Amino acid sequence: AEPYNHRAVEQKWRQKWEENPINVNDGKKPKYYCLDMFPYPSGSGLHVGHWRGYVISDVWSRYKMLQGYYLIHPMGWDAFGLPAENYAIKMGTHPKITTASNIKNIKRQINEIAAIYDWDMEVNTTDPNFYKWTQWIFVKMFKAGLAYEKEMPINWCPSCKTGLANEEVVDGCCERCGSPVTKKNLKQWMLRITKYADRLLNDLDKLDWPEKVKKMQTEWIGKSYGAEVDFPVEGKDEKITVYTTRPDTLHGATFMVLAPEHAMAKELATDETREDVEKYIFNASMKSNVDRLQDKEKTGVFTGSYAINPLNGAKVPIWLSDYVLADYGTGAIMCVPAHDDRDFEFATKFNIPIIQVIAKDGKEIENMTEAYTEAAGTMINSGEWNGMESSVLKKEAPLMIEKMGIGKKTVNYKLRDWVFSRQRYWGEPIPIVHCPKCGAVPVPEEDLPLLLPEVEKYQPTGTGESPLADITEWVNTTCPCCGAPAKRETNTMPQWAGSSWYFLRYIDSKNNEELVNREKADKYLPVDMYIGGVEHAVLHLLYSRFYTKFLNDIGVIDFDEPFKKLFNQGMITGKNGIKMSKSKGNVVSPDDLVRDYGCDSLRIYELFVGPPELDSEWDDKGIEGVNRFLKRFWKLALDNKDKDVKATPELIKVRHKLVHDITNRLNTFSLNTVISGFMEYNNKLMELSKKGGVDKETLETYIILLAPFAPHVSEELWEQFGHTDSVFHATWPEYDEEAMKDDEIEIPVQINGKTKCTIAINPDGDKDEILAKAKEALGDKVNGTIRKEIYVPGRIVNLVVK
Ligand code: ANZ
Ligand code: ZN
């Protein structure tokens, strides 16, 4: 047989598939929608790390095709955003131009992967025909009361000169450039995602997603049950309400802390404390988020005022400290140093009494050295509550407090409304007109898209306004409502806007009348499998779920969760686990590897480097082994093709086991062990080939199983085996558990060379299992220490005992 020539084979099939697409919708097959997280078309192109996700999704897609589905497998571009804009600022080239040329280059590279994307469905978030609908959704949200304006201190990146969502601030720094984030008071467009908090939380139950991701979303939404308790201020006709998740510890509250921004902070100061209090408030306002977060040592100031614990009348000092956040709960807390770490630290530093109210084993601790934070134990020092179990009280206290009239039961969320304005150029203009009489008026739906105008300078102004504010002829307009002179909103949307709904558009990407035709949506949506990096576990996935629920509410689609199943792939890193990047000089380009070993080898190697959900280090050398494996299988298949070998019982058994192993490993996404499985079975078949040959059914089965992984090789062999239709129109093979059963054989078990008994084993079985079985059979015949355990496969077990 002729040797495997990857260049010839791959070229041939690339062309044939283009002439005769293999993924066809005959209207009868059920659909399967396999979605990749669409890329940002960056200037540096793809490296081997990017390949991984695309290979995984392509393998899964082709597997689904072989299972008889019509495949929806689209690709597009998340093309608004800062890098293109920053490049424009530097080079003066319009982002449209750089984006277009980057897309062209990446598209060429993606085609090298041989992924079967349906390019007819392609979308680009910067295409007016696409962002028309991004704007339309905003208008619909505005009309539904979900988009509103609010002046508030927002996260502000002084380097990118733009506001950021909470989600874009990582450890107090800008997610994009790493600069410390400060606060700036700006009028912002907000999306009321909090209205969906409960649905976003509860519906996680419906999803076949990694538990890790569900947990991250649950924590981000952060629903907690507790109570608001009113503490009267001594000598004043006022109350301070605190939020607590531990009302069971109310008797242990020995002080109270307010956020420095709390509305009552200043008026609580007395003549003696006023100067210190005002200084503390001022300093806190000057601190960046990073400083507030990173300050190890707790700071604070006593206001001079006291509050009264409404439960037992105890007088507690009121302090200010920046470890209490202004925008969570009520911005004020009751402090229980015996049972909360931060309060303990604070009380120790400022010499405030510590009263233990929960005893783990019924006893009070003499000198507490740390807080006891569990809600487990018996209540002490708690008046009528003494003797109760704290975990029970924790649940019952909110209602008890409500009945006593000193507070109420509450539910709290960490989730905040979504800051939706960006003071940048390269984004969707927010379709709103500000009229002096009518206020904020949406651009009429029939006037959408509101095109992003051309500007001369892309620089953010730094004043908190976007560069669009400088284009007076665009800004000045008339009110769609009353016709009076009015001004356009000049902020743009965040990059998340387009990616929150793009997956709906693919299936009807050219529709000018609707976001998506309802009939098509019912037929082809939602997404069955979503594949992408775990870095999107919170934001993108949460926003997409929110948009989907909203579009469901207004009747655009009939489902309220976008992605049924989710798979997060790990990263491919350079040596020592360092992220691949141009600046680190450790980027491996796929182009040379494709040239030298072929696309099929690279695809398989991408999967072979390690479990797909974990990060894996890249090492070029390994690809040779993969390439050798393909060459061997090629030779095995062609050597046996015309031999007309009869399927022996052994061959039949191997075939069923092969199907079983590959299918089950594939179903659990254990893709690296699928590849090692292929290699092991190839070795096994090579042995059998030497003995008497391998039958056609076994070889064809192997070829079909291999097809999702090495599509070109498989397609070529399939043709050489005499098939005229594509291997992808074959059916995924099935296995029969009965046919896989091994016949057991008897082997002798010896101690120091003398046979003591026999055991029945599976000759292909696991060595450790067989040795264990032998030792069990020997029982107390072993007297001494086992020095060596020998197993000659299928023949004998011998233990060396001394
Ligand atoms: C008294 C108490 C005693 C508390 C105890 C905890 C342990 P989660 O679960 O995150 O909702 N807290 C409330 N508002 C706060 C704010 N604005 N800034 C900082 N901390 C705040 O946590 C709620 C708990 O965090 C509340 O329960 C409160 O402290 C604190 F042994 O109240 B706790
Ligand atoms: Zn008006």
C-alpha cells in the first residue's frame, strides 16, 4: 500500500468537502446545535492554544453528525471592544479596517483546523445589520423598565478612561489593563439584572453544566437570608438599621459599624469626635478600591454616639470603618466579635468587649484567641434564648424579630444592577435621545440601527464623555417624541452586549425584519452544547442567561435558558505552565505543524496533551508520536483491505470493546484517553494482523470511530475501502456487552516456584487485580514477607516469600 501522505490526503478532501458539503439539513434529521464561544478577532492570530477549543467542538460536532443529527455549528466575531480601538488611537487606522483584516486572517487559520463551520450563518457584532438588534433589545428593555439612568460612583479605569462593570474589576484592578480602579461620579445607563436574580439562581438546576460553574454563578448572585434589625440611637429620635445573616448572635453584639459613606455617619459625631470623624470619612473617599481591599490592618473611628440593642437594651458604641461596604445590605452592621472574624480583629485592636453567645460544647471559652464562626452549639449569655441550638435559632430568629417589632426578615443578594455605559468609541451607540421636555426617549424601533458615526479622533476624552460627544452634528438632533431640539446619548454599550445574544442570530443571520424568525427559533434553538474557556463562567454566561430570559418574556423565543450543556476547556500553556502570549515569546504557531505533520495529527495531538478540562503544557515533540500512530493505522488498514479475513471470535470481541471504550470515553469528554485508546487498539490489531489478519468490519468500525478526530485520514481510507458516500454519513457503531465478555482461564499460583493453588482469570485483565486475587486464594499459605510478585500474563503467578 502507498504510504500516508498527509498533504495529498488533506488537500484532496478539503476540496471535496467544499464541493459537496457533508452536513446537510434534509428536514427530517433532529438538530444538534454545538456552539463555540466566538472569538475576538485580535491582530496576533491563532496559536496552538486556540486550536484546542475549536478541535474539541469540532470532534463533538462530527460525533453528533455520525449519530444522525443535522448539525448547527456556526462561527462569528465578537469584534467591538478596546484592542481595535487602542490600535486605532495609536495608528490612526479605523477599527473597521483592522477588524476586517484580522477577521480575514483568523478565518484562514480556522479553516486549517478543518472544522465544519457553516459560514453562511456567520455574524459580526460590529455589522449594523447585527447591532441593529443589539440596540433593539436595549430599546425593548428600556420600554420594559429594565434600562434606567442613575448617577452613581462607578468603577473608573483612569488608564482606559472608561467606566467598568463590577464584573470587569478583578482584585480592585481593571480586567483589561491592570490599572488600579478608582471611583467616579457619572450618570450611567443601568440594566436591572437584579430583577432576574431569583430566576437566574433557581434555573441553574435545569442545566447540565459543570458544578464548578454553577457554584460560581450561585456565589455571584449571592442570595442570603437574614434579618434587618433596628437599633435606636441613644438620645436621638432615630434608628439605624443593620443587616445580619446571624440574628441568632444578637445578644453578642458589642458594637456597631457604619460604612463611612452611610447617610448618618456625619451627624453621629459629637463635638469631641467631629474632626476625627470627618477626616476618616474624607480619607476613605480618597482611597481606591484596591487600597480598601488590600488594607490588612483594620482602621476605624468612634463616632461618640451609642445605639441600643433592641433585644436586651445594651448600649453599644457606634464606629465607622471602611470594611463595611456602603452598597451592601444597609451599609451598617451589628458587630459580634466572638463569632465573626473581622469583628474579632476590630474589637481586639480597639479594645471592645467580646461576649461569647454560642458554646460549642456547652462551656464558655476563657480567653478567646479567634472568633467561633460556626452556627453550631448551644446559646449562652442570651437571655430567653439560652439553651437553644444556634443552627435552629439562626433560622427562626428573623421571624421572631419581626414579631417583636424590632426588625424584619430579609433576603439579600450580592448581585448588582449592570452598569451598561462605556465612554468609548468602538461600541454600539446607546439608542436614546435626551429631550429637555420628554427626558430620555428611545430611538424609534423603525429608525434602527442608529449607526456609529465616523470620528476624527478615537481618543477617550477623559472627561467622562465618549468621543462621540465631540461630533456636534450627530449629537444634535430632534426629540422623536415632541420634535424639540434634543441631544443624543453619547455613551456606547459594553462589549458584552453583542455576545449576550449572538447565538440566537446565527440561525437567521440575514433576517432584516426580526431578530430571529420565531419558527426557526422553535426549530433550531436553544444551544445543545456550548464550548469555551472557563474565564467566562460568570459574566458572559450570566448576561446571556439574563438576555435569554428577557427575550423569552417578550415572546421572541420560547425557552428561557440558552445553553443546555456546557463544557469548559483548560488552557494550553507554554513550558512551566506559562500562558502563551506574544509578549512572553512562547507562542507556538500551528502553521508549521500543519505543514510538517498535517491537520489530522495536530488535531489528535491537541487532545492527547492532557485532560481537556485542565491546563496542559505544550511540547512540540509529542506530535511525532501521534503522526506515527496515524501512519501505522493507515498501513494496517490498507494491508488488510483486500485480504478477505474472516472475523474470529477474538476479533469480534476486540471490535465490541473498541466501540465500547471509545464511545464511553467520548461521552464523558475524556478525550485524551480516547486517543490513548485508539493507540492501544491499534497495537492490538497490529498483533492480530500478524497472526492472521484483521477483518473488514473491524477496520471499518475503527475508521468511523476515528473520523471525528482525524477526518481526512478516515475519509480517504473509507473511500479506499470502496465506499462512495462520505464516512460522515455512516452510522456511529454500537457495541454489545455480551460480546465483550472475556473467557476466563485457569492459571497456577506459586510460592517460591511451587504450585499451591489455581485461580480463574481474564487473560487480558488488570495485573494488580490478578495479583490481588492470587493472594486472596493463597490466604494463610503465605507465611513470611512477600518480597516480589511476578505475573506472566495469561500464564502464571509466582510470589517470592522470605
Ligand atoms: C452580625 C454577624 C454575626 C454577622 C456573626 C456575621 C457573623 P453575607 O453572607 O455576605 O450576606 N455585613 C452586612 N452588611 C455588610 C456590609 N455592608 N459590609 C460588610 N459586611 C456586612 O454576609 C452578611 C454578614 O456580613 C452580616 O451578618 C454582617 O455581619 C456582614 F457572627 O451580622 B453579620
Ligand atoms: Zn421631547
